[in-house]
Amino acid sequence: MVEKIFMAVGVALLVSLIVGPFLIPVLRVLKFGQSIRDDGPQRHLSKAGTPTMGGLIFLCGIVVAVLLIAERPYSPGLLTLLGITLGFGLIGFLDDFLKVLRKRNLGLRAKQKLAGEFLLALVLAGASAMFLGRGTIVGIPFTSLEINLGILYYPLVALVVVSATNAVNLTDGLDGLAAGCTAFVAIGYILISILAVKSGFLEGVAVNSSDLAVFAAAVTGGCLGFLRFNLHPARVFMGDCGSLALGGALAGLAILSKSELVLIILGGVYVLEALSVIIQVISFQTRGKRIFRMSPLHHHFELGGWSEKKVVTVFWMVAVIFALLGVFSYSLMVI
């Protein structure tokens, strides 16, 4: 299993490193450049025109690594994971394409995106609970307690999936931020998959725990490969096709490893980013005042004088802490 994990990381990393130099010039020729918000940090205006849709780079790496390395690449569980990842990636691709077409930072309408996301989330919930043997039992982090939510499981999963995808999307605001944080969360899921194998926690679920680890490893390798082109100063942005796909991949891993609530801890950076936006909006609408200099949270520190590299480095360190805490909480669940 350990050998397959390292192979999956290596293959996804290598494929991403190979695809990047070919895809980035194509995106430039097609003029698939990023539009920058006028109300964002002023130094970000220099990034206008940087190719977007770079998420295609690591998506290629993930798919190739999973199909080559997984023990059962065409099992229902792995096909579900790949399907949900690519499904959310497609929604993001459409959003990115419309932004490029309209030459402004406005793609799909919020209602359209949410409708597509909730539809995919409900499909994932139904498939995992009814056809993959996942059931509707949810574990409580840091304890061995489990609750059978019955029909309430479906709205919970929909909320987790949609929240995860959009939280990753909000985090994708600085060079290397979302890709680096996601790599650490995916490493956390590699460790969680190993714990699941040793404990037999996923008995009855139609997915091999070692294949879950391979999928998480592929996500890790893909993100690491993408960082070669996305670190400051970024040569390409992942776009919504990348951030939504990564959110879908993490949500799928959470559901099939029975760690939906653990994802809130593992992805603590995403949660903080999303909460900063919610708090900012509520405060401004009710009090007419802002809590943060700008949301999401990474912009608050940017406007406070931190360099982009410093913000990303600190957020990566926080992501590592949350990932370790999430793995620890899962270990107590499976004892």
C-alpha cells in the first residue's frame, strides 16, 4: 500500500509537470486570461491576463495516476470519486469560460452554480449511501460515537459538499495558497485511509481503503506538480475548474471514508476563509461596518502589510496543524 501511495504521488506529479508547459502556452494563445476584481488589493491588478483554467493540469495528473496505480481503478467507489471531481471541475470550467468570454470577473450566476453543485452533491449522497454501502451513519470527531441520521444524511452531505467546494474556491486568491493547503489536506486523507485499513472502519463500503489512499495521493501529487507553475509569481491560475474540482475531490474522500465532520477540521483554513466572508457580510449589512480590512481572510493580512509569500507560508503552516488535528480526531473515531 505504501508503495502504491508513493507511486500515485509520483505519477500525478510527473504528469502535471509534463502537461503544464504544453497547456500554459495554449491558454495564452486562446487568451484565457484571468480578470481581476477592481475592488481587490491594488497589487493584484498586475496579475490581470495571467492564464486561468490551470486546474486542468492537476486534473490530468489525478486521473492518470488513479487509473494507472489503483488496485481497482474501475470500481464503483473510485469511479464515483473521479466522477464527482470532474463533475465539479466541469461546473468550474463553464464558469471560467464565461468569465473569459465576457472579459470580466462574472461567469455563471450564483443560482446556476449552486443548482449544479447541489445536484451533484445529492447524486454523490445517494450513490454512496444506497449503492456503495456507505449508509447514513455519521461519526463524531474525537469520539467513537456514531449517529444514524437516516434521511437527514442527504441534506447534510449536500451541505458538506457544496460548502467544501466553495470554501476551497474562496481560498484560491493568492499564488500557491489553495494548491498548497489542499496538498496538506490530501496528505491527511492518505493517513486517514491507512487508519481505515488497519481498523476495518470501512467494512461494507464498496471502495478499497488502499484505493482511497491512492486517490488522495494522486490529489497530493497533482497539487505539488501544479505548484511548479502556480507559486508566486504565478504563471497560471487554477481557476474555478481547479478549485471546485479539488473541493469535490476532498468532499468525496470525506464521504467514502466516513469523515464528513472531520473534513471541517482537516480543512480548517477553508473554514476560516469562508467564515471571514460570512462575518464580513453580516457585519456590513447589519452594522454598516467591516470586521476585516477585506475578505476572504488572506486579503485582510495582505492589506495589513504582509507580503503575498508571507501570507501563503503562514496559511500553509496553519493548514498542516489542522490536517494533523483532523487525522488525530479520526484516529479516535476508529479505535
